[in-house]
Amino acid sequence: MLDFVCNICGLPNHAVPLEQVQNREFQSCAHCRSSLRMRAGMHALSLELFGRPLTLPEFPVDKTITGLGMSDWDGYAHGLAQKFAYTNTFYHTEPRLDITDIPGDEVGRYRFLVSSDVFEHIPAFALDAAFANSRRLLREDGLFLFTVPYFKMEATIEHFPRLHDFRIIETNGRRFLYNRTADGSEEVFDDLVFHGGDGMTLEMRQFAESDLRRRLEIAGFGDLRVYSEPFPEFGIVWPMDWAVPIVARA
């Protein structure tokens, strides 16, 4: 069992089974329903912005700090909007942001960008642009708070490496991916994995950590920090050192 203060809502939790706290996606806060991934991301942001572990309610109000979220969880997005000049964006609804094709007036505007479990859903042909544009959105002192369910393996596994002109088809309660490749060949995939949430949640790949580091460096990010350290006071106890938050500095 673990007692902890949720760093997103600021409320105490008592005698929570450790196996629930250590589950990356389990909603282990009894109050705001935050998960380990959510708490760990906000903990990393606190350390990067303020150099100390603060709960989100303790973040100082500073509207000179500009931030952007990519389909962020409402549980912390509302808090960030109260503290900073922060906007949560979406691919499928307003306020919209397509990270593969950003507007020119957004370049260099933001102190921080949050992308929590988004990049595993971006088609392979647009992935390089997504990483590059993440860097382009940031100021020179900016940071990219990034999570995906990556693994320590030799190479990233692309589920649909020849994706080009594709759509999801639903038949008799089952969903298929139909793809016409660049050379005109047709492909149909039926073993699809969808993650929770609205919009395009099809899993396109399983990232390798080494590939993530390489892509972030190519995109122009410098200092990279992997946040696998435990902070049980906030209910952050990782059972592994992969699929944890990464902060990449511009």
C-alpha cells in the first residue's frame, strides 16, 4: 500500500495498492482519477520549469509562460490553463493543431509543448515532420514534454511501413485498415490496436527508445532527460525504466 498526495489535484490518497499506483494507465488517484503517466508528466514539468517538485495547484501563476498541449488530459489541462498562457489543442476539433503541418505564425512561440501518447498514432510518412515541428514551435529556452509507450529494443516496429493513402473501414462490427501504397499496391490489415480517446487512436508503431533519441536529436533537440526516478510522495513509482516521460530541451 502507498499513501501519496496527487500532484495534479493536490489531494491525499491513502492505502492505495502499489500494483495500482505502478500501473502506467490505471486511474489510481481517488479524486481526479490521475494515472502514473499523468502524475509523472506534471512532476517532470514542475522540475523543468521551477526546479522543484510542486503540485499543480502550487504552480505559480505566470502568464508570461506560454504552453501548448496536444490532446492533453482535461485533468491537468485545466490547471495549466489557469497558471500559464496555455492552450490545449486537438487534431479532430477546435482549437486544432496538426503537428505535421504547423502554421508559420506559431513557430518559436512556446516555452513548453506537451505530447502525451500521441506520436504512436502519427502515420510513418508524417513522423519526421512531427518531430521537426515540435522543435520549431518552441522558443530557444523551450522544452518538449513527451511520452509514448516505448520499449528497450533494437528498432522501432512499424505496423504499416508502406502507409500512403489509407482509411479505416468498419464491417460487421470489425475495423480494417485499407491502404494503397505509393506504387499502387493494395493492403488490408485486420489486426488493429486502438488506444482510448477521440480521433485517430490507431497504434501505428511501437517505438524503441534508441530510435526516439535519434529522432529527437535529428529534430534539433539538445539535452534529453528520461524521468524514471521514483517520487512516491506524489504516487510516482515506476516498475520499469521504459515508457516513462522524456523531456527534450530546445
